[in-house]
Amino acid sequence: MKLSEVKLVLNELNTIGFQLPNGELVPNHFHVTEVGKITKHFIDCGGTVRDEEVVNFQLWNANDYDHRLHPEKLLKIIELSEKVLKIDDLDVEVEYQAETIGKFGLDFDGKNFLLTTKQTDCLAKDNCGIPVEKQKVKLSELNDEPCCSPNGNCC
């Protein structure tokens, strides 16, 4: 989800909710303790230099049950971050504390922001010998013509 999309959603909400991939809700007394721009400059296993930038929200649970983050307050934090940190309309990544700090993508289901799972991947499969995954095809769907006829399509 892009930052511009988050802002549009926040303009329509009365309360903010975040839902974890397992369906549990982040307790509603959470705080967004950071809004930032993360720049990653790296080299992949195939030798290609890459750059990535994301907007990062850090969610934190405190025992502060009396204060709730309202949409207009988060919007003000985002707008200040855009101005001061010169944040463009980037994808949003969310950090949330579980057994360790988890990194999540972000989506919205019409009611809650959804923390989506992220996966590692090899970015240089063609350079480091990772075979391209073959497309699975049902032989029965290939052709009605028998495979072993003289003009068949198997030889």
C-alpha cells in the first residue's frame, strides 16, 4: 500500500485498527512511535547493486490504555514526516513487536489496516543458478489428440 493510499483511508476513518496476519487485532491502545523513510542500498547474490526505499511505521504496545491514536493525529505525523524527511509516495512497511520485530506489508480491507506477510527472495535467480520454476500443466488439457499416434504431439 502506498503512503498516499494510507492518507486517503485515514481521512475516512473514525478509529484506526491494525490486524495481524493470524487475524488478531493489534490492541487499540497502540502507538505509532516512528514514521520514517528507510533506504536500503545493497548488492544481491548475482552482483547487482540495488536500492530500495519504503516508508516505515513502527507500532508499539504500551500499558497506556487511556490514549488512542486517532486518524487525524496519524495524518499530522505523516504530513510532518513527509515534509521534514522528504518522503515520496512510497510503499509502506510496518514494524510490530512479536517474539522479535516483525516486518509487514500493509493493506486495507474497508475496516482495518491489514499487516501482510513478507517473504525473502533471491533477486538474481538467473545469475546464481536457481532454476526457473516450471509451469505445471495437466497432460489431459494439452490436446485431444492421442500422444502416441503417428502424427501425435509427443515425439
